Amino acid sequence: MKIVLFGATGDVGTATLHEAIKRGHSVTAIARNIDKLAHMPGEVARESLDVLTNPERITALMAEHDVAISALRPITGSESLLVDLSKVLLDAARKTKTPIYLTGGAATLKLANDSGHTVLTAPDFLPDAVRPIAEACAKQDALFDQYDDVQWTCLRPPAMLFQGSLTGQYVRGTDTLVPDHDGMARISFADFGYAMVDLIEAGNGGQQRLTVGYQNKAAA
């Protein structure tokens, strides 16, 4: 497939880019600073672009590709921009009828302890430092309901994303954190990117919110 990947230089974007290339897809990598992509193979197309200032170019890029991926994450202090960034991409997907897969956040996922709380509402669950991005992710999640005419998929990471090896093994969930053997919901960036490409290759016909995580029952 021809894939356009927004936010290609972040941790999730980089992992997704490597996985898509490895599987033989054609990728156009979009980032504000494409110098960070200098190490990528020559067949990867690159474009420096500010999503918020050039929505027309976003629409043109989507029209040229089979599928779009967003791995965008605002810098610390600008977390609220996540909603604006997502809206530009969803508007472009609406105009071009391009399926879009967006990286969400764990904020709206329920805890796996039957408390009824989400990651965002559970007392003392989130450190204060990550609350701004969690609140932005919750607003991003609400935005999707305005796009029932777009083929969107939101893949929400578990509570812990970390630098680790690729295993190709994960469990997919919907609205609840996928707990590992110790109760912690986690996955490596590499396996999150792997799961994202799995979703793209499987395709979908509508709107869906999903999550993934490790579930190593053997270690329980």
C-alpha cells in the first residue's frame, strides 16, 4: 500500500515507519524536521510540513495515498494542540475518503479492576506531569464522534509505552486496558507500531477504538 505517515520522527512514528517498510509498503514520511529521517532508506519519501499551517497540502497528500497514519504528539506545554492536529487530518480524510489510523491515548480506557474508572478519572493513577496530554487525548477521543462519515480507527496505547524489542506478540482490546501478568498494561513502541501496521493490512469498514498490550500468562 501507499501510506502517508504524519509524525514520522516520534517514538511511535519511527516504529510504525520501520515496520511498514519492512513489510514492503511504500511510505511518505511527514515531519516538521525531516533531518531526523536522514538515516532512513532512500525509497522512503520525505516531506517537511506543519500540519496546522498547510491543511490544503494535507488533503493533497491523502488523495495520493491508500491510507493515512497519524502518530502526532505535541511537545510538552502544547498538549492541547492534539485536538487541532487531529481535526485537520480527519477533515482531509473526509474530503478524500482516505482511511485514517490515529494514535490515541490511554486516557479513556477503563482500568481492568472493575472499578468503573478510566485512566483519566482513577484517583492517583496518573502523575501530574502527564495529565495535560491525557486530558488532550480524552478531547481527541470525543472528536471522533463528529466524523461518522470517515473510515477512522483510533489505536490507544496502554498505560506504559517503552523502548523495547519487537516480539510480534500482543493482545488486542477495545475499551479496557489489557493487563499483563502483573496487572500493568504495557507494550513496547516497536510492538505498538507492529500492531498499527497489522490493523492497516487488515482494513476496516467503519469507526473503531482499539487498544493493545502484552498479556504474558506464562509469567503469572
